Amino acid sequence: MTAEGNRYHLVDFGVIRAKGDARPARLADLAGRMAAIIEEFRPDQAAVETPFTGRNPRSTVVLAEARGALLSVLGSANIGVTDYTPAEVKKSIVGHGRAEKVQVAFMVSRLLGLRETPPHDAADAMAIALTHIHHRPRLGL
């Protein structure tokens, strides 16, 4: 995603679904696919959502491992990473920190002028990117 003032341009989007039966293979696939995306688009910054601790400890660990793999790839590519909490993202996009996923996806569609509402995972990623764009002046970027 790029921005010029208050105008946003969505370059591309998608959802990475890791492949492989064993967790190490899935994490390696995730890291390799992220490295390919970085190679193709050459971003100069990245924004990620801070993990939240859910009720299921196993899901929390799996999410943390995937996040670690992605952060490792970003670090290896020397790309600066900024973290945002889910509440910060929701507040930035919808106006309050307790918004539902449907509301976030709707506002992302409006802000980016999309004809269709993107899948929730993709909309979440776009919302994080938009939040980062909104916070750049505060961060000195």
C-alpha cells in the first residue's frame, strides 16, 4: 500500500496459508513466502499487530511462532517494523477500539475504494497498513 496525503493506493493483497504437515515445515514455508513477497515488492517499512493472548494457549503459541518467523524475515531484510495493538487499529480505522471485524472490513473497503469487501484476514492486514500510514507523522516517518 502506498499513500500520498489522504489518498491511498492498494498495490496488492492476499492471505498466506502456510503449507506442510509439520510445524517446522509450515513455518519454513511461511518464511519463504514472506521473503518472496519482500523481494517482489521491496517495502521500506512493515506494520504488524501485537498478539493478544486468547483462551487457547496452543493457538497463542502457534500464532507467536508464525509471528516470529515473519519478524525474522523482516529483520533479515532490514525492514523496520512497527507494532499496533488490535484496539489501536480498530480505533484508527473505525473510530473506536471495540469494533467488530465486519466494521473494520467495511471501513477498509471505503477508505481504499474497493468494490468488494475483502476477506477478514486481508482486511485486517490492510487496516494495520492504514493505521501505520495514519501514524507516520507521529513516528517521524
